[in-house]
Amino acid sequence: MAPSAGSLDEEARGDLVDSVAGVLTSAAPEELAEFVRAWAAEHGHRRDEAISLYLRAAGPLRPLSLTRAWTMGASGLTADDRRTIGSDAAAARAPALEEADFCFVLGAVLDRRGMYDDAFAAFAAGNALTAERLDLARAEANDVARHDAMQRALGPEFIAQRQGRGHPSTAPIFVVGMPRSGTTLIEQILATHPRVQGLGEPDALSQVLLRQFPVAPLAPEPADHYRRLGAQYLQRVRALGWDGRRRFVDKFPVNYLAVGLISLIFPRATILHSVRDPMDTCFSNFSHRFYYANELTYDLAFVGRGYVRYRRLMDHWSAAVPGKVIDVRNETLVADPEAGIRWLVTQACRLPWTERCLAFHENPRKVTTLSRHQVRRPMFTSSVGRWRRYERHLGPLIEALGPYGSGLGA
């Protein structure tokens, strides 16, 4: 018997997602279109119609279709139908996949087939199923408070008064930005360099700051306050696998909230800001399901407002620590990979050039983020301007983004 929905760990869920995606991808166009009709009937609460369509399915989607009919309580399943389900590994395990996950998988397959209206319907359904278990209003209020607190506490004067008190290490390379903006690609390129170690998303900085940084920043601070924070952070990343010799990449996108503090703790560290087209970034968030955090990505208006807060805070850091943050434009990087990678390695990170970085997709290191498949391929430009295929559905996002809603170059 398959495990119950929601009982899978992240790795098992990823494997099952890939397996189900493979089955859907193997279907002929007419078979996939018929499956979508059944799925739409199911989500439209037309139970009898959905079951009838699922039971009529043929080809590689038949086992999966029969499984969905069975989970809906269909009474017309024959002994042969049950054997068909049991003999197909993906179909037999499919009930363990949460329906929201299935919707995102279906949407991704339909997107690749160019069935954009159906894909958006699948993404919207997956987001709605996820969002109904969250309190988006409370999550947004907390997010607003976090952004406002950082801007109030860490202005140019506060930072200027504390310069020179940090840790002297040049080892950290922080990669920050919105999720789905290209942060994993940047890390993969740099982690292919023999003098750089990729640590993934260690969450080390926030753990140190949560315990140490004063809630009221103007409270008295020891002279070595920021140096000690740096030492504690390095100790934590050592515990997470840093070898202590090479430079390392800390790719935790939400660290953009703490850029001002990073500049005080590690004045000689490199801070890379991954920047991607606002519409592409936000729609990419909406079309993927995260397994933790990122609650505000499951609604177009919420993710748009979140993007505006992020950009305003990055503008604040530009004024508070001018020249400290290096923008890495995703579109520039993928348009001319060799030039972009050479600039990233030698100029942005001040590392000696090595041709190995051009073969980042051959690096066998483990990648666990949603971009794990993309970084196993050479760079591609097919995702640039992807949002335009869905433009007629994105009114709430465009409105929420305001001045950033015009797409590329904003």
C-alpha cells in the first residue's frame, strides 16, 4: 500500500514527482488533452463525468487515470483495472502525492507542451489548495513588519558608525535575492571552481542573528560585537560542512533582509544579488510549490506585493552600503554564458579564471532546491519572458507589482 498523502519526506516526494511527471510526459498530445478534461471535471466537482473520462483512458496514462478514478471511489473498476494499477510503479504510488503537488506537476508538463491555459489552471489549483491551509494575511503582515524593522534599524548613519568592527574573513560569498531568481545557478557555477565550496542553503546567518542581534539596535554593544557574530557564523558553517580552507557560497536567498548586517559582520565578504525580470520571477514562484516557507508565493497579488517590498529593501541597502552589493542579472548571464561566467568568477568574486566553471552543469554535487534539474543542463534562454505566455491570466500580479509590472528591465 502506498504511504498516505503528505507522509513522504522531501527526497521521496521529489522522486515521486519526477516519476509522475515522466508518465504524464510520455503521453501523446490527444491522450494528455483527454486526461486534462478528466482532471478539470474532477476539480470542477463533476464527479461522475471525471470518473467516466478516467475509466476511458488509454495508453501510458491509463494506470494513472484508473488510480485517480479509484481514489474518487469509482465502482466500475475491474480486476484487470486493479492489476493495471498495481503493475505500474508511478500509478501505484500516486495516492501518496498530495493533490497540490500533482497540480504543479501537471502544470509543468502542460507548460512544456505549450498548453498554457490548461497549465495555468493547474498551477492556480495547486496554489489554491496550498493557500487554503495558510493564513496569508498574517504571513504578509509579518513580512511587512520584518522589512520595515530592517529599514528603520539599519540606516546609513547606523551602519557608518559601526564600520570596521567586523570579522576580517573573505571566505563567505553570500548569494541573495528572491526565490526563483537564479541563485542556484550562481552557486552551481561558483561551486565548480576548485577554490570555492558550495554549501547550499545553510540558514546559518539567521540562526546566529536570532540569538545575538539586539531587538533595539541602539542598545549598548560590545566593541567586538560584530566580530564575534562573524566567528559564531563561521563556526556554524564549519559544522554544516565547510572545510575551512576554501571560500564558500552561502546561497540563502532571504538573507537579502540582512545585507546591512552582513556588511557589518563581514566587511570583506562578497555579496551577490541575483536579479531576474520581476514578472518572470514572480510567475516562476507561482508555478512552483515550495516545501517550506515562502507562504506568500501561492497568490499572485501576495507574491507581487512581496516582490515590491524586497526591491524597496534592496534599494535601501544600495543607499546604506553603496557599492557593497553586486547585482548579477540572470538575463545577461544566460544571454552570453562565457562572458557572464568569466565576469562572475574573476570580477565579481575576484577568483582566478578556470574553464571548469563553464562546465558547471557537469558538477556532480548534490542540489536539493527546485532548480536541481535546470543546473544539470547548459544555460538556456527559454525561460526569459516566459510570463508573457500567461499574460492574460496575470492581471492581479501586474497590478500588485506597480512600477515593476512592465516586465524585463524593471
